[in-house]
Amino acid sequence: MAEREAPGAAAVTDPRGVLRQGRAFLDFFWDIAKPEQEVRLAATENLLRHLREGKKDDELTYTLKRLVEGLGATREAARPGFSLALAQVLQAFEEIPICSVLEQIKEKHDLEKVKKKLVRNAAFGNFFGVMALFQSGRLVKDQKALLESIQLLQQLAHHQAHLRDLPRKALVDIMSEVPETVFEEVLFGILKGDLASAFTSPENLHLLLVGIQKFPAVLKPKNLKKLFGSPTVVNEENIPRLVELLQSAAKSEKKEKKLPGVVFDLLQVSLKEDAFQLFWKEGVENGLLKEKSGPVSYMCYRLLGSALPLLSLDQLQMVLKGKVMQHYGEHVVTTQLPDRFKFAPEMEGYIDAFLNSCDDLERQMAVIIGFSTLTNQGYPVFSSSSRVVRHLQPIALQRYIDWLKDMFLRPDLDCCLDFSSSRQKQNQEHGNRAQHKVARLRKWIIHRLANIIESSVEKEESLVMDISRFCFFHAFFETKKKNSQICETTVLPSEPLDKETHLAVENYFFGILQTLNTLSVLGDTAKAAALREKHIHGVTADGKLWIFLLVEYANKLLSSENVKALKPFTKGQRDAWERTLESVKNLQKKENKSDSAKVVAFQQLLLLMAIHLFKNQFETMDVLSDLLNCTERAFSKEPKKKNTDTAEPGWVEVMVEILLSLLAQPSLLIRRISKSVFVRICPNLTKRGLQLILDVLDPFQEQNEDSAVVVMEESEKKIKSAQDMDEEGSEDSSDGDDTEEENDSADEEKNEEVDDDFRSQLMNVLQAGNAQGGDESDEELDDEAMMALDKNISALFAEQQKRIQAKKDEKDKMRKEKILRRDFKIKVLDLVEAFLMKQSENPLVFDIIEPLLRVIEQCMVSDSDKQEVDFLQKTANIFRNSLCRAKQYCKKVGALQEDLHAAVERLVKKASKLTDTSVALYYF
């Protein structure tokens, strides 16, 4: 190809020739100016392709002309589009001289010749033109163009009304890309004025800081002293001015919600000049924090988070015990309202990034412990469920756990950076504040330990067991004497655990049990990998249940004379415990034989009830006794008796009754294990066992429901705080109905009519009062008679009020019972769904059709509160998806032929009598 004449230097001699080629070429420029970024990028790419394929000088010349004109477009979205396109063209066609394009830009957007109303557009045209040259990657290679571009940016810096600090930022960006020799030979001379005035604006200071880091040989202390009279930037003399500049930077960039670049560069320069302590103490803590403004405070928090990877161990310890940390803690505590800006998630991001990138064990420990000891009246403001621990090295994680356990047993409040909010100081009572702080700290620590098991951090089985044992021990036992065989007794608590702390640990322990029940198999062994492939949960790498290991540990504690149970077992309870362990051992011998699913199911339930003996001894004893008897019958070698209506219930029926009673418990763990046990005994389910489940759902038996299933209402009265959220399920759907019912009861109170009995009693009192005063009127009663009358009336109204309150209490009790029954039925539906999913080919499936239809029909005509709607929707979904759309059906129906025909006939007759088409659809 013949050499082209420089397109940038030539004029368009025949513009009509370019235009005659069609609209496709011109449409590129229209699309480059559009506000949609995707359209602009596509147009730029198509323009480059067209120019490369066409290889026409007139088109290239016209392109440069149009792009240069577009740099000063009125529409803001168009300017960066033309700038990017120009940068791409200059990058693709290196034969275009950079200097000629710069001359075109300055000529087209001449600030001295342009009209006053177009000065803004011309200023932006020059700015985006320089940015296009820089983004092309060719500006730093052409010293003449570079020098002229820097001079142009210096001129543009005076147009702050239009460009603000954009030219100064562009200077910083360009200088950071320039080689040191070019800076020394070309730029240093023309930038001396800007560098010398570094303390006049954040932009000039930023320019100096970048230069010091990028060109240390040029901007050495000797030259710095010549520039502004000081060999260093961070010194006592400059601190006041630096504080003012940083405050200005914080306020100018508050909308961007990020750390200003000048602040981070100043931090780096202070470290380079070995003046970090002076900068942090005097500049940040005693300078920036003095101004009570949000942008400055957030800048300090961001500076703290950004500094973590740059600091040494000593510097980290100084920063993490300083005023910025305390100020940050006060911010976290005082911004609990939903509409307040919360910085805590951003700070957690800084900690997460630091721990992920840091390989130094000691620095990792310093940061995680530093934030764990920032406390508000003993309670750390750092989230106890934070996921940052997943980046801790294994040794650091173990050390952190050991530190948490030691702080739990021997709380060291002196090592904490503790503070109180202004409101807490006002409400502070004279009492044992240290004990209050210790209790709050222990509550946080136990949740932190429990969350480590739940988190995705890589952990060994020994670590999980260590935390589980620790929580179990301090939930139910206390040390009488140290014993080397029981590591939990080797350290005695410096402050005895109070009842509330034991209860909190107990609740978290059952949360840990729930986590262990769903925990994937840990370890890198082939056996562990094989178990993970089978999606087996709740066991160790050698196949043992986690809960079994804890029961073994509990038995060891019960047999030791060096520990004391907080709730000692009675002889009957201890016998039940021993009998349970014996039964579990017998089941483990049968585990490798047939029907292993049933064996594991009974093991899980027995072990769970055994653990619950430590929590609710008297309530658990009845269930455990029934379960032990059921286990013996289920695995006895006696021949099976034929089931009749009068025969004694089989083990499956007994197990179903036990599971139904456990479903009513407030513990989410118990309910989940009950469901998993039911799934495993599904193949053994009998018609009578299924009927026990369906009877719970039967709407016609709800009025006279005196079954053995007692719906627990204890959980509804508890406040579901952080310490018991792991044990109690939050999936109950009945909570949202209270407000509506309360409104109804309030309306009933307003409309309460005075009954006839009360009216007659009131008349009797008034007549008795008149009789005491003779035949005279009420106004002529003496004081003594009037007082007696008032007393009798007051007593009558008080008695009436008690009757009204008793009626309200009775209605409220009935309402709550109804909510609990409905909630229980929703849980029982899970068993029906599980049976349909696992036993779709079982003939018992046909027995489920009519009960579900009755539930749907009844719900359609009953109350339409949220809980009732949820119950209806769940029933309907099970009927449609699990029953009617099952992939497999029962194929052996010969023995059921007559029963099925009768059932179909009943359904058809029922459907023909229905008036509600929405219900009738389910019958068809």
C-alpha cells in the first residue's frame, strides 16, 4: 500500500464525496453520540472495522474532523463517546500524528475565540481531547504532544466553574504513567509551580504525592525543600494544613462513597517517610475526628480499613486500639435504625479483603482480635456471624478459637476497647457493671463459636468436636475439680456463669446440633469423599453420627466425679439414659444388615431424646420411654401378628404417634429429625399409621380434638432473639395473624353490650342506696350513705370488668389454640408430602386422596386469614404436584379393585353436588 499523507494534517477537499457514499458511514457518528453505552461501543467498533476495510484517506480525515467536533458536544453523554472513539482511532492508525490532532482540538475548541455561552462546551472539548490522546497510549511517547497537553490541562484548571477538579485528576493520571526520565526532562519544569503549591488544594497535594511515590529520585527531600521549604510532607508543621486539605477532599467526594485518592496516597507517603504514627495520632485522631461531620468520619473509617494491609504488627495494634476504632464502634451502635447509613458492611469488606490477602499469621490474629475486642458495654460490635473467619489460616483459626474460649472462661475486659453511647451513660444504673459486661461478652463469644461450625471455613473434625464439647459442657455442667482427662475442666471460670449465660449456651448448643445434623462430611480422605458423593450428612468421616459422639461425651461427664450436672438426673432418668445407650449400641450392631435406614432413623431419634434429657427432663422422659419400647418392638424377633382394629398398635403406629408429638415441639432440630426419621420408616408405614396422620388433617375432627398430640405453645411466648434462633424455627406462619385478631377483639370490646344481669344488679344497688336514705332523693343522701353507695357501685363495676376480661382471655386463648392447631397441621402436611414422594407406588397413596380433598373443600369456605391461605395453598400444591403428577403410580391394584371403584363413585357424586367450581376442579 502506498504511503498515506498524514490524514490529520489534510483538509477535507471534497466533503460531498464522503457524503455520497451512503448513510451507513454517517450513522456511525450518530450512534456514537447516543446516551446508551452499548450503542456507543458497538458504533465505535463498527467505525474502526469500516475504516480498516475501506482504507480511504478521505474517510479517515472526515472521521477525525467529526470526532474532534463531537468532543465539545452539548449533550454530556456524547462527549465521552466521541473521546473514546477518537482514542480508538488514534490507537488503530498510528500513522496519524498526535501533535496534528492536538492542534485540531485546540483550534476547534479555542477558549479565547469561542463565544461566551459556548465556553463550557469548548472547555470540555479540550479536556476530552487530551483524555483521548492519553487513552490512545501514544501521548507519553510523544514528548512535544505531552508537554502541550500538560500545559493545556493547566490552563483548563482555571475553569473550575465548568470542569471542577477534572484537569487536576487528569494530570495525576498522566503523571502516573510517565517514565521517570520523561518526567525529569519534560514535565518537572512545567509542573514546578503546581508541586510548589501542593498545600493549596487537595488536587495539587495529590499531584505531589503521586510524584513522590512514582519518581523518588527526582522528588527527593532536597528538591522538596526547594519546592515548599520542607524535606518531608508529613511533619508537625504541615499537619494542620494537611488536615484542612483532607477535610476538603472528604466533603468534595462524599457522594462517591469511597476513599479519596489523595488520602490513601498521603497514608503511603507517611509510611515511606516513617511518620505514620505522627500522621495517625495528630492528623487523623486529633485532627480529622475533631470535626463532627459524616463525610469526614466515613473517610476516617475507610482510611482505617484501607490501611490494614500496609501496616506492620505494631502499627496495627496502635490503630486498632485508637480513637478511630472507638468512633467507628459508636457509629455502629448508634445507626441501628433502618433508614440510617450503616458502614459496618463496608468495614467487613475491608477486613475480609485483608484476611484473604495476608499470609502473616500474627497480623491476621491482630486484626481479628482487634475487632473482636471493640465492645459496647462488653458486647463486641463486630458481627458474631461474620464470614471473614473463612480466610483465616488453619493455625490462626485454631488460635482464635482458643482465644475465644479463654475469654469466655476468663474475661479480660482490660484488653477490650470498651465504650458506652451517650444514652447508655444517661441510663446507667448503679450496679455490678463489670458482671453485666462479662455476661454480654460471653453471649457474643458463644455465638461466635457456634457460627464458626456453621460457616464455610475449612475446618477439621477435631475443631468441630472441640467447640461442640465446650458448648455442651458449659450448657449443662460445671467443674468441681480439674481433670486432665476432661479438657473442659482444666481452666476454671474466673467469674461463675450465671443462669442466663447457661441458658444462652444451651440454646446455642442445640443450634450447633442442628448444624451438625446437616453438616457435610469433613476431611480429605477417600472415605470422606465417597460419603460426600452420596450426599450423606450429619456423620464424621468414619461414618459415626456427630450426635452419637456428643452422647458418648455426655456419658463420660455423667460418670465423672470431677464435674457436676446443673440439672442432676433422678434414678429413673439415669436408668432411661443407660437403657438408651444400650439400645443404641444394639442398633449399631445391626447397621450393616438389612433395613439400615430404619436402624439409623431409630438411632437418631434415641440419641436426640437422650440429649434433650439435659434440657427438659420431665417432658422428655415420657417420649423417651415410649420410644425405647417402640424400638424393642420394632427390632424384636417375635413373629409379626396380623393387624386388626382391636389388636395392639404395631411399632410403626407407635412411632408415628411419637413423631406427631415431636412435630409439635418448639425445637426446629427435633422437627427436622422427626421428618427425616419418618422418611426412613415410610416403607414400613401401615394403613393405621397413615390414618393417624390423616386424622390430624381431618377438618371434621377439629371440634372434638382430644388426641394425644399436645400442641406446644411455649415457643410462641418466647422472644426469638439471637441466642435461640438456631433452636427455634422461624418458619412458623402464624405470627402475622395476631394483629388482625387483636383488631377484631378491640372491635368486640367497643361493641360489648351491657347484659341484663348486670343491669338488674346495678338497679338493686341504686335502690338499696335510696332505701338507706329513706324516701328522699339522691341529692339529699348524707355523706356516709353516698360513700357506701359509691363503694358498692365501684365493686359492681370492678366485678363486671373482671367478667369482661375473662371472656376476652377465653376468646384469646381459643384464637391462639386455633393458630397453633393450624400451624401443627401445616407441619403434618410435610409428612404427607414426604410419603407421596418416597412411596408413590404404595397402595396407601389412594387413602390420601379424599382427606386432602376434604381439607381443600373446608379451607375454601373457612376464614381467609394468611395462615389459612398458606394451609390451603400447601395442601393444593401437594395434591396437584405430589399426588396427581407423580412420575410413578401403584400398579398392583387387583386387591383394591372394589375399594377403588367405590372411592371413584363417591368422588363423582360429591363433585356433582358441589356449587363451587374451584373446588370441583380438584375432584376432576
